[in-house]
Amino acid sequence: MPQQAARAATPAEKLKSDNAARRAIPPFFGMIDAVLVDSPAEYDFDGAVGRDQAYAAWLWIGRDVASDLIDIEAPFDPERSRPALESLMPELLVRARDTLRTTEVNPDNLRRIKTQLGGEANWSKLPVVLNALRCRTLLEKAQGFGRAANNVADETGLTTALQSMPIQDQKVAALLMMAMAGQVANPSRLITSAIRISGGAEEVMLIRAGFGPMVDALLAHAQNQVSPLTQVGTFGDMDLICRSVERFHRLVRAVNGYVELARGSRWSGIIATLTKTVSEKIEPKLQDVAPSLNIAMRRREVGDRLDTDQILAALNGVYLLATVRDCRDSLALNTVFDQAWAQVGQALEIHLERYLELLRRDPGDKVASGRLDAAIKMAELRFNAEYAEVLRRAKDSVERRQGS
């Protein structure tokens, strides 16, 4: 069959490829990455900016505000591009401010800029993007504060440090809290410190004390865990999925477990919706764990071989199952989880017994040995490390008898 002739890319294909290449570069070369979240997002928070919205602002500045200073088509140089942009930032912000001022007296300019930005949603976030650029050095300090908070063992010390955060300007506070929260491993400590400062755990007291942006930031980061859960197929990153589930749990529990939320309040509504969304993303994956395990452990009478892809899929499923077990208080998956947990436990016991018996009959069976190793790893997750160690010793004993 003759090889298909190569063809030139159409203009539409080239434009799509160029856009994809540009979007791989962080907007503003990563200056405001600390406050960026994946797009689209169901809930809008003052300190969070969608990546698509930041990208729209970046294109607007590069094409319509300062095309004489910035070439957005130029190749990205990690070592020189950001310092060069940093040197231009004061001028860029002045130009952006002056351009926006024209909209106050000329409605046509407002319509033009909204069109350039790509719509109302991007326009509404432009002030936040520009504010984040003005506060870019403070964002780095807020991230440093978050990392340092992980090493502060004394709760009193953390409370004192938190009181030093500038929360008088709520717009700036929203950005700083967003940057800080992304670095804090245990967000519950932030909330308990804020409660001490506020004098109570009631929602209204936290807001009155200026810590509303902190709760918003935690919920924004929780919402940002939804995107990784949409991965499907063999090439999905299960480690990332499990980390997202764990992070979602810590963030939601920090709010739901310590703040006295008013019935029907905005925060309680957001938590309820996010819990439902995350649970719906995970549920099909849990339902696949037991079938995936049985497929990976299935022995074929003819041409039997160890399928590493199926083994990996089964092991990943059990990892997710174990993660959900630890995070189930923040999820709405009790019925599905209980069913999958029981099915996996029963299936593992059957397969472990079967492959130990097969090895006793033929200690040189490499396929059986490989499947048994995988099943023991899963048993460590499903049952416990002691049970897995007993199984490993039993397997080693069988294989040693072959060598003796």
C-alpha cells in the first residue's frame, strides 16, 4: 500500500497549533501563577484567576496595549523572558490603567476592550489580573509565608504570624490568601488560628475579622482539584488523582470541620456542590476497581502472559480505593465505596489463595509469581502491611523450595 503523501497544514490547523504552543507558556511568564486556577470553574473567587482569563489578559496587553514593547510570538526563553518582562511591568501597568480610564468616558472603548479580551467573563477578571501583577512581589512573600507555616509547630506562633498578614485591603488580601493557601500542607491550622483571632468559629465572626478571603482561598483551591479527576484511560495519572482527592479532603475539612457554617450560606452551598462534583468524578473509577482487578488476575489456558498494563490499572484502582477510604468524610461515596471495598477484598483473597497454590505446584511459573507479587501489593493497601508481609514470606518459602 503506497505511503500517504504529506500535505501542508491548513491555515486553521496552523493557527490551532500556534495557539497550543503559546498556551504552553504560562501567562506573564509565571508571575501570577500563585493565584491561577484551571478553567472553567463553577464558582468565582476574588483572589483566584482562571488560566484562560489570565491568558486573555496577557494577549490583550501584548497585542492591544503594548505591542511595541512585547512580541507575544517570540520564543520563550526561561532565563531572559521573565526578567525582561519584569523590567517592562511598570510601563505596562501604566498603559493598562490609562487604557481602562478611557472606558469611563467612552462606551465604545469599553465595548472594544471587551471584544479584544474575548467577552464579559474575561473583562470582569481583568482588574484582578492587573492587581495581581501589581502585587507580584507580595505574592511571592505570601507563598513563602505558607511554606514557613508548615514548619511552625507552635500554634500560638502561627496565630501571631497570621496576624501580621495585611488583611485591611480585602482585594489584596484575597490574592495573598490564595497564594499562601496553595503552599500550606495542613490548612486546618490556618482556620483554627483565624478562629482564635476572630474570637469564634461562626461564619460571620471570621468575615468580620477579615478572614473571609482565607476561606474563599481554601474553597478555590478545593475547586481546583476537580480538573485532575477528569483524566480517563490508561495514560491517566493516578498519582495526581489521588493527591487531588487527598488535597480536596484537607481543604474541605478545614472549612467544614471547624467553621460553624450558617444553613444555606454561600460557603456551605459551595462545599455541597463541590462534594457532589468530586464524588461524581470518582464514582465510576471506584466501580471499575474490582472488574479491573479480576481482569488483571485472570489466568488464560492458552498463551498466558503477564499484562503489565492491566496489572498497573488494577494497582492504580486499589490505590484510589485506599485514598478514598482515608478521605471519605469529605465525599458522598459511602455506598459505592463500601461495595467496591468488599468486592476487592473478596477478590484479592481468592486470587491470593489461587496463585499461592499455583506456585506450590509449579514454583517456576513466572507469570503466577508476577501476578502474586501484584496481588500482595494490593493486599497491603486493602488489608494491612502485616498481612502482606505474611504473604511475601509464604511466597518466598515456596520459591526457595524450588532452588533447594
